[in-house]
Amino acid sequence: MDTQVRDNRERHRFEREIHSEVYAAAYYEIKNENFVFFHVEVPEFEGQGIGAALVRGVFDILRERGNRAIIKCSFMENFLQAHPEYHDVVMVTT
């Protein structure tokens, strides 16, 4: 598991620090005890694998906690297509 990824419940996002208070983030809402992800943001560092590392860490945390995800974010949908080993964590993609 990526120990750099953490759940910032106060800001409704999972985050991974890139450098000096700059974060990659996966934003969510909680509905019926499920995490509904609607946006992934990787400022300044697109294309370097940081977003994929973030999503992998998010799914690992959810799996460990026994939570499930509903995906409404194209970045996460694309990640899932390339990484079917995380389908057990996901309830629905839209």
C-alpha cells in the first residue's frame, strides 16, 4: 500500500503530497457508506504517473477498510480498464 496516500475527510479527498503542500487529490462524497469519486486532480505534474499512484493508493485503502467506490470520474474509469485487479473495490462506474 502507498503510505503517502491519506484520506483527508475534512476536505473530502484522498491526497498524496507531490511537494511542499502541493497535492494530487481524488475528491469524493459519501453516499450510503460508499465513496463516490467525481474528480482526480494532479496539478503541474500530469503524465508522470502520480495520478495512477494516487488512485492505486485510494483503492488499496478502500479494500483494506472494506469500503466500496462508485466512480464518476473518467481518470479513475481509465485506470480501472488498465488495472482490473481493483474491480472488487468498485460497485459502479458511470
